Amino acid sequence: MGSVPVQVEVLSESEHTRVARHRMPGGHSVIRKELLGPDREERVSHEVSLLHRLSGVPYIVQLTPAQPNAGSILFEDVHGEPLSSLATPLGRARMAPLMLELARAVAAMHWRGVIHRDISPGNILLADGGQRPYLIDFALATTVAELRSDFTQPSEIVGTLPYLAPEQTGRTGHSGDGRADLYGLGATMYELA
């Protein structure tokens, strides 16, 4: 980061990541995602390369122009709250526009060859008073070219289990593809409804 933040607010922390809002001089803020543990530089490089592919896609969180050297990623701050924090059920008038915009974001993401693999209410932020959804957390994302059809061991399942397509769990013997993101989006819609 070019300048030193005047305030740091930790938003979430796990054994793998620490996410914080950095309020900068002049009043703007950025989100810093610090990856923890072994192979963190490789994981940062992977996520940043995927997000570069998605540069300019509406409703997908965007990288800041300047990125730190290693170990963390900086995002534009959309000042959103997780979709998982909403009281459900949502009314049709509110849910339909949100899901339409998310479906457009997923279609644009797939068009650029990226599969998220973990679409769930915890990975969607609502900004602008809850009117604009943003897809976040591309740590598990992959490109269409990187997909493998190997059998998945139960200890290797990645993603948020209630929103995973059956093929992501290895139970069907079929490889996952972009339809797994549609399954996650559908499970999210069902929960909101």
C-alpha cells in the first residue's frame, strides 16, 4: 500500500485468512485480504490472476490498481454487508433484482473462463443500502482449463457444503464445471426465498 492507514477494522479472521478494512488518509478505504499459512504467495498469485481476468465485470469485487508485493490482496471497498446477515425470507420485489444481477455476474465470469466454486450467501456482499450484490472470495475459483475430473476424497472437499453441487463432493463421479456455480446460486436463492 502506498500510504499508511489511519484506522484498521478487522472484518473476519480464520486460520487461512484475515480480512480488514483499511481507512486511508483522505477518507477512502480499501479491503486487505491477508492469506495465512503455507503456500500463501502461490494462493495470492492464483486469486489475483483470476481477478485480473474479471477486471471490469459488474457485481464482482475489483482489485485496487496498486497491489502489495506478497501475502495479501487489496480490493476496492464496496462498503457491503454479507448476504448471509439478511433476515429471510426476502420479498419477491427485493430478491428478484438481486438474483438477476448475480446471475449476470456469474454469466460474465463464466464468459471469461472463471468458475467460482463457492457461491453462497457468505460470499456475496450487499452494497448501496442492500441494493447492489457483489460476488467476493475467489480463493477456491479456477479456470475452465484447470478443472480436473479426479475423484474427490471427503477430506478434500472445498467450499461451503450446503451450497455445493453434488459433483463437487465427488459423490457422482462426474467432474464439476460452471453448472456448479449455478447450483450454488440456486441454493442461495432458495434460502432467501
